[in-house]
Amino acid sequence: MESWILIILVLTPGVWSGDWRVTLKSQCALKGASVVLKCEYDYPGGSVVTSVGWYKVRYVSGTGRLYPVTNPPSSPNHFRYAGNRWSDCSLEINDVQHTDEGQYYFGFKTMFSRWMSTTYSHLSVKELTAYVEPGTVTEGTDVRLTCESGCDTPVNIVWFKDGVPVQNPVFRARREDAGRYHCAIPGQESVRSASVSLNVHYAPEKVTLSMSPSGDIAKGSSMTFSCSSDASPPVRQTGYSLYKDGNLIRSGQSHTISDVQPGHSGMYYCQAWNNISRRGNDLMKSAEVHLDVHYQPVNISVSMSPPNVVAGSGVNLTCSGAANPAAETYTWYRRTASSTSVLQVGSGQVLSIPSVEASHSGLYSCQAGNQVGENNSTEVLLAMKEEQHGSQSLPITAGIGVSLFVTLVLALLLLWRKLRTHAEEKKTVSDSRLSERGSSSTATEDQSDSIYVNIHTLPCSPPPATDVTPHNAPMSCEDEVTYSTVTIKPRNPLPPHHGDSNRALQDSRSEARENDEPVIYTTVAKSR
């Protein structure tokens, strides 16, 4: 039996060899990671290790004391002895926290003695620290991500943005790159840094102008304009401006009109500004919004065509006014001057009366309505005037007068031509008679020359009487002339001679004309 004990003691490491010794190394660990405090120990030969333990210094009232390392109830595997009973005394700490930082000692017991290390292992707990450089950039600027562990031992790092892995720690910032970044240990993603933010600034986008309530706005109601945008940094209240038909209304993100009127109708838009320009443009404009104020018909009036109406003629009454939307219904009413009640007489924008009678006289009004409401016009008097016969017969009289005038002129022209023709015929007859008488006087020696000639004019026949005498109508009348011849025989008639009788006759006549100039008397008698 004793020989077996001797064999076991010889085969057990550390027995009969070594001195009392514990070798410890300080460690740096990242918060949340696992770390092993390296430890080696030795003891004299012949000793048998019965127990091992780790201790941590805790300061109470400024005095450090050693307390056994124990697992907290919330984490039963926080501390785990990773060594053995003969040489390795390492300690594993899982999910390292800042409370684990400090000085650690190792001690062990043998059957006959105990030993505590004279040195300690210092555990430093650090955290990964993430840096985004620069932290605030304008869209399009380069960004670099940097992670520091705080421990001298290099570690591999991976990056995450809002929980999504980042492939490249150096990139050109876009607006979608804005967010929170952290670095971590590969395979131990719980060992991570605190998150840091990357702010990417850009000019306002998606500038929107909205109306509340939306849709049709009735006159007198209340409504609000609100402007919004997507921008970084966000647009402040003073960065918004509201415009109507191109004219500035006011600055601010919202604008309320408590009593909407038709004059508020128009095209509205807003502009947003956050001091960031895009392609050289600082002000970003929203799409235009049309404010269409609806109101019932107003300023309704009735017009009458023609304005003066006589019995039997036609008349149109037209109803007009301003409305939005346009008036859809028109109703006509008539009230007699002696009655206070009204009678509906028609519908439609135009009331037509093809033949006005006395029963149509009265005060007319129309009522126009749309989906907002309805309104009435003022009354218009429709009075029938008596027919003026004189005025109506004037065109007929004028036509008759013109016809008579033309007829009279034609009659006078015909009469004038007839009289002229008759006078010419009379003159021709008289001339022929005178010629015949002259010839007979020449043929016979006892006839004398004509000395006295009486001319009698026949009175003109008066023109036919008419009621209308044309202005400047020519009055022409040719007198009918009657010629009378007086013959005086000479005292000493010359006997006819043969051969020279004609010549002697001519000479005697010439001599008589030379001695006694004949006198021709002409009497013209005109009718009165």
C-alpha cells in the first residue's frame, strides 16, 4: 500500500519540485467581450493542492480588501475558472463590464499550507469608440468612419448603420447615408461602440402646399394653408413663404384665412429655404394650388331687349349675375303693380314673350341659384306702349310721295315733249304758208310783200293738279304761236315785160326795200 502512494506522488506534477510561485498578467478587455486573465502557479514538491480561488480588491472607506470572486445571481457564468490544479490558474470573464475593472489576485491551498500571489493582474475595461468625420456634411462630401478600441491589442472592426452592415468606411455622402453608425467586433456583435450620427444636409425637397379643408371652399368659411418639405436641416418657420399669383402674402409655415371671400381665389404656392443651395438655387418652390371660392349668385340683374315694347311685338328678358360655380337654375316671377303676390311665369336664363299683350305688363324679377345658394334680382317694369299709327304710316306715306313725285316728273316730261313737238309742227306749217305766200307774191306782180305780222300765242294748258308738288320741279310750257300777214299792194304797178320781167321784179323789190323798210309787228299774248 505504501508503494502505491509513493508512485502516485512521483507521478503528480509539482510534487517534490518547485517553489511557491504565481505569475499574473494584466489584461485589457472591451466592454461586452470575454477575456481570460492569464495565470500560472507552482508549489514545492510533496504538496497537494486542495482548492484554488480568485480574489478582487475592493476599497471600503479608502482601504482595499480582497474579496472572493463570485458569480452574481443574474449572470451565473460571468466568472469561470479556466485553469487546473497543478499549473494553470487562468480566469475567464464573460460579458465584461466596467464594474469588472480592477486588481485580481490568485490563491490556492494545499493539505498543509495556503498561498496568495504577491502580484496582481489588472483588468482594464474599455469600449469601442466610433467616429464619423465630418459628422455633419453637405450632400456630396466625402465621409470617413473610424473606430478605436482603447486597448493596445489591434482588433478587427465591422461597421453598421442603423443595424445594417456598411461595406466601405469611406464614401461620398448622400442624403440616404444620414443615420446612426457604430462599430463592433466580428463574431461578437454585442461588443459594439456607442452610436454616432452622420448628418447630411441638403436643400429642401418635396416642398408641398396643402389646404385644409381640401376641395371646394365656400365664401365666408375658414381655411388654412400649410407648407411642408423634406430638408436637412429642417426648414424653420421663418424659412417658409406663401405667395398668391406671384405676390408674397406672408412668411411662415401656415396661414389661416378666417373669412374667405371671392377675392381670395387664385393660384397659391410656397417657397422653402434652409440656407443650403442646390445647383445654385437657394429657394425651392412647391407646386401651385388653386383656391376656388364658391359663392351663391350675386349682383343679379334683368335686362330687356328691346327696351321699348309695343303691343304685338316680341321681347326678351335676360337674367345675369356673378356666381361660382355658374348659376344652374333660373326662375322668373311677375308681380302686378296692384298686387303684393308674385306669380312664377317661367324658367331659364332668358324669358321670351313672342307677342306682348296687356296681360304681360308688370314687375318682373328672376331668381338664380347654384349648389351654394340662390339670390333674387331687382324688379324690372315691363310696360306696353300704345302703337303710334302716325309713325308707323310714315314709311308708307313717304313711299307714296316718292311714287307720286316720280309719276309727276314723268308726266311733265311727256307733256313738255308733246308741247314742243306740237309747237315745232305749227312753226313748220306757218313757215310753209309764208313761203307759199311769198312765192305767190313773186309770181304775180300785183301782190305786195308782207309788212305786218301778228303772232298770237295760245294759252298753255295748266298741269294736272296733285297733292304733292315736287321740290324744284321744272315748270315748262311752250306757247302756241299764230302768225298773221298783212299785204299792201303798190300804187303804180309795173307792167310785166317779156324776158326781163323777173329781173325787173327783183330790182323793183330791192328798190322798194331800199326806199321803204318793211316793219314786222309781232304780238305775243300769253295766257294768265
